[in-house]
Amino acid sequence: MPKKYRLTKINKVESERKQFDESQFEIDYVNELNPAQYDAVTSTEGAYLVIAGAGTGKTRTLVYRVARLVEMGVEPKSILLLTFTRKSAKEMMNRAAILLDNRCSKINGGTFHSFANLTLRKYAKLVGLDSGFTILDQSDSEDVINLIRAQLDLVKLKKRFPNKQTIQSIISLSTNTGKKIEDIVAEEYPHFAEHIEKIIEISRFYTSYKKKSQLLDYDDLLIYLRDFLHDKAKSQVLLSSIKYVMIDEYQDTNKLQADIVFGLAGHNNNIMVVGDDSQSIYSFRGANFKNIMQFPKLFKDVKTIMLEENYRSTQEVLDFGNYIIDTAIEKYPKHLFTRKTGGELPAIISATTENMQSRFIVDRILELREENIPLNDIAVLFRSSFSSFDLEIELNKANIPYQKFGGMKFIETAHVKDVLAFLRIAENPNDVVSWYRVLLLHEGIGPKKAQDLLAKITAGELNIKAHPEKTLDKSYKTNIFNLFLCLYRIHTSRQLPTELTEIVLDYYEPLFKAKYDDFNKRKKDLDIFINITENYTNLTTLLADMALEPPTESMADISEEEKDNEYLTLSTIHSAKGLEWHSVFIIHAVEGFFPSSMSYNKIESLEEERRLMYVAATRAKNNLYISYPMNIFDRHNGMTLSKPSRFIAEISEELAEEWLLEEDF
């Protein structure tokens, strides 16, 4: 990287530093930030787009900007910071509090969904909701859809009909992208084109079902919030309390979230979004790359600030990443540079077979370990989860411990969802999904009997607001009486969530042991869930968090002692975004796998594959290895793949070394 380029960038911003009297601030912003970061932190009034390249201190910039606003006398509660994980928001607020003082921890920080949840409960009457609404997580939504499929008798169709997961995905994509269901089916699921009318019918039933039962899925939270914000008469009180809005990872927003951002800041134009167009890789979730590209058109007089000085990687790694993204069709031009020296060129490794690729990686990992690079600082990244299967066999042979990321969430385990269903009914007696799950746990109650009981519950003939002696006659069996008694006790109790959960567990234990053969192993999860409930003082917040910010499987499976153990990381690239390691291997960089042959038909999809390669490469701090087998069979297309990925095929020897593995390796 020519020094002249860096000096030009620094001098351009240096002149702007002199506009401020820094003596009034406790924090030495000038010397603790680089010029571009300082520019972003001190730009407070107006609309700003901060393009933060990989490893350029995005989080640091947001933390210092929060501190700066508070030091300027801005009321912390009037600052809104939205991120994509609650952990990220808490980390920023805590760092800002350490940097300045505890005022910074009092800003409004959270995810889009958690902010929507709090806002909708606070302004429920204005929105047309009951403040005790239940939030459906993804698997709950799928269960509702499955219930509707059964009611419409669609499961008996002779021709293949989409399963509950696919239908949920179609409906959600339609909601998040603003596209019609028929367009989503035509683009993503053309083999289900003949069922479009039935899918639309399910969508209509799904919407009315949720409304009737006071159920909101993730998308509903955003829809209700967007509509509330765009009704200025209703949202005036909320909007007048928000002076500054900051959005992290803006490249990952969908259409609904972009509408919400405009609704939050359109009234005063005080908005800063931070993100990297080159790391937009979540279109399958509905994220819209165009949001960050078109942001300058959304607000008035938007100023763009570029963060390009990287603190993670060597220049050799950055040059490789710059090469990958330079040929992107649509982008904000940027060139990452660093002051770090002494790096090695990335290596592109061609292997005759997939197994040879795996054996090379195992040997190189052992060499790195001998060079005192801990396993925890090494990662193997891949485009698709199945790409690591052969490697996992070789790692096991070599006794190299590893952990693979992207598994089931703790909260999605069946037994934990059983317990949550009891608590959700207690909170919202109209939660038909939870009622159905709980009823089916009982001996003698099948789908038809459960439907009959649900009809009576929905009609108000049966309820948990009164003691079952008053609501159930002698025609109901003892197990039904005991169920309603348990739910009545929880619903009418004012005890803490932990105590309510213990009531559920006492009732659930015999059902639990009858349903699961491996209940001894599963019991550990229930113990962990009890521990989690101790952090809450009310049931509403507990249930909202379990839906919006569920603990992951690793919480249940990794003890404190195990966390200290070394393990190699295996991860999909999507799961690795935001992380970093000393040495990174990218495997299966073969045309047809990466980019995927499924992306060939759309330029937008191919461009996202390019960004995915860029994200993978920029996870490396020191060593980067990109490997591909020259003889691998693709079962999907029924052909053998052998060409290196187009993203690395033409790279010059100045940017990467090429290694060819011999047969006797």
C-alpha cells in the first residue's frame, strides 16, 4: 500500500479536527482514535453513513460516539443504539460506561426485535394489541402453520406439498422483502408453483390465527413497529424522546428494518448507520444489499465516512481481500491498509482429492500448534456445512479436538419448549400453539381430542382463570383436571419466574420421563433453564427474551472447565462473520461449490458469493490458506468439479503463493 494514499486520507480529515475545542471533554478523542474514526465520532448532527471495512474498529467508533454524545450533555435515554444481537448492544454500552461513566449504560440499546417488543408493550393500546401478547419463535411459527395445514387437509394431497419450514420461510421472506408470495415462490421455489393459491390461503389463515390468539411472530414485531412509527400522531411521544439514532451492521437490514430506521429518524435527521457493503451476506434471511447502497437517498445531506485502517490483519491478507472485492459490480470503493508489518503471502493450495485436502489441513494445523499457535486461534471455514465431513474424520484420527458452529439452539430442544409452553399459557391463555403442545403431552389425548379441547378453550367454555372445580365437570379425566389446576396456579400466582417454573417442573416430571428415553441427559437442560430464570423478576420479560435472544446450545453443553480447553473451530462462513483467528483455512474453494452453482443464474447471488469469500479471507490475522480439491463429485449436478473458484483463479503471484500437493503427500 503506497504511503501517499494513507497520508492523503489522514490529511483530509486532520483539517476537520481543528473545528472542535477538545479541552471540554474528559476523553482524549484526538489521540485515542484514528482520523476517520474521529470524524465519525465527532459528527453528531445530521445523517451519516459510516462504511467500516473489516477489522477497522467499527465497535470502537460506536462506543466512543456514545461517550461523546453523553459528554456533550445529551440525555442518555434519548440515544437509541440498535444492533443485531443483544450481546453486541450490551458490550458497547458496557465499554462506553468503562470509557466514561455509568451514564453510558443508560442509553436505549438492543436489537430491532427487542426494541419493538418493549415499544409495542408500552404503546399496546395505540397499536391495537393486548400488552400480554405472546411472541412466537421460528419453530412455534412452523407449528402454527402445520396446524393450519392439517385443518385445511392439505397433508393428504397426492402431489408433493411444501413442508411447514418451507411455508414459514416463504411467508417470512414475503414479509421482509415486500415481495408477493407468488413472486417468492417463482424465484426461490418454482417446483411449488402449482400450490401458490394454497400457500396464500395458509398465509391468510396464519395471519388471522395470530391476531385472534394475540400471537406475534418475529416479523409481526417489525410490522407493528413500522406501522406505529409511520403514524406520526400515535408515535409522537416516542419519537420526541429519541434525539439520536445509531444502527450497527446496517448492511444486514431488510426492507422492514430500513422502513423502521426511517420512521425513527425521519423527523430530525439525526441518524448514523454503520456497516460494510462488502460484508452483506444474509440475503437468505431477507437482508437487502440495496439498503446500504441507497441510504444516501433516504435522508437529507448524508455524509459518507470511510474507515479503512485495519487493526486485525497483515497487509498481505488485506491485499488478498482487497483483490477479491475490487471487482465487485456495485460497492463503496475502499482499500484496507494496516501499519502491521512482517506478514506472509496467503497460500492457494490445490489438492488432487478432497481427502488430500483434509490431510494437508491436519498436518498444517499440527505444525502451527508446534509453532505455539493455540488451536483456539485457528479456524477452518467453509461455504456449506457438509464440506467439512471428510475433514472431521481426519481430525478425529489425529485426535485434534474441534467444535463445529451452527448447531441447534438450546431453546429449540423439545423438553425446554415443553416447559416454556406451560409458562406461555399462564402468561397468555389464548396461546393456542402452546395449548396444543401441552395437551399432546398427556396420555389419551391425540390430535383430534386436542382439537376438541382447543375449540372449547377458544370459545371460552374452558379457561384457567378460575379453579378447575368451577370450570370442569365430572366428564373430564383426572389428568385434564390436574393440568388445568397447574395452569390455574401459575396464572393466578404472583411468584417469581423461578418459582413458577418449579411448579411446572413438578407437574411435568412424570410426563417428561414418559416421553423421553434419555431424560437423564435432557434433565441437565432443565436445570440450566431454572438457572436462567433466576435472572428475571417477571414472566413477561423472561418469555420475551427466550423468544428474541435465546441462549445457544453451547450454554447447555460446555461447562466452565471445558471452556478452558483448546479446540479447533470449524464453521460456516456465515457463522464466522465478526470473528477472527491467527490462522484461517478456507476449504472447497472450487467452482461449483464456492461460488455455489445455485448462484449462477443471478448476478446478485454471484456478487453475494464474492462478498462471502471476502468475509472469509478477512477473518485471518496472520496466516490465510485457501484450498480446493481438483477432483470432487457434485451429487446435486451429477458432475465432477475441478476448477478453482473464479474468485482466486486469476490472482497474481504477488498476492498469493500457489501450492500443489503431490500424490504421495
